Amino acid sequence: MAYWIEYFASLNPNQSMAWRTPLALQLVFIFFIGIGINFFPESPRWLMKMGRYEEARDILQATRPGDIEPEARQIIQTVQYEMKVSSANQYLVMIFPKDEYTRKLRWRVFLAVWLQIMQQLVGIGVVTVYAVDLFSTAGFNENLSKLLAGFNNISYMFSVFFAVITLDRYGRRREYLQTPFLQKR
């Protein structure tokens, strides 16, 4: 959506409005979120972590039908457990583990970090950012290059739908292991 707002704003002959329009539209959403967030209730989990149990129960009661006590007890138990092992939830402790719990966390941290690094290294971010320049270099005029870049972004959206369907059906591990071999063909 953001790309298409920028595209249509760039069609405006007044070039100062071409960059001001997308910026102003962002401010509209920020304004509504900034005002609306003051009316959101606090998280029951956070309230219980701060020791404000009655407020947490009131919010649970307002957002759920029926008896909320089993859920409230479960949240309290979880918060107490997390407070007990909270020293393990620091990056240095996760990287240099001192016990079995943090050894398991180290693997998860490395996996999460390396997945993010590899995502950046595959180059799709470069294609997305410089798509207009790439299409212009390929010989398309400026307007068509912008349109093609927009449709490229839309194709990403549909690719995510495909990934969600296949990952839930077949599992992530198998898909991750098959992808490199399928891309070579």
C-alpha cells in the first residue's frame, strides 16, 4: 500500500507534493494510533508481573466470558517462573551458557539470528529497494519501471500466502531443506 501511495503521489506535477503527500498520510495514522493507545487496557500479563493482580483480573473479566480464574492462575505461574529464570534471558548468558536451560536457549538464539542474517544475504532486499533502477536499466521507461516495481511488491504478498499454506501443511523443516535444491533447477 505504501509503495502505491508513493507511486500515485509521484504522478502529481507539483514535485514538492510528491514527497509531502506520503509523509502526511503516515502522520494521519500516527495521530489516530497515538490518541487511541491511551484507551487500550494494559496487558493482564504485564499487570500481574507488576503485582497488580486485581486490575489484571478485571481486564480478563472484561475481555473473556465465564470464569477467568484458571487463566489468571496460569498467568501468575508463568510470570513467577519467568521471574525465577529471568537472569537466563540475557544475550550474554544465552551465548555463554552456565546451565542446561541457557544451553537450549543458545541454540534458539543462534538459529533466530542466523535466519535473519541469511534472509538479508539472499539479496531480495536489494531487488526491492532498487527495483525501479533495475527496470530502468533494463530499458523500460520511468513510469513503467515504477509500475513493474509495484507489481513486484504485490507478487511478494501472494508469495507469502503460498508459503503460509505450504508451511502449515508440510512443515517448515522439510520446506527449508528442499528450497535450495528447487532453486537450482
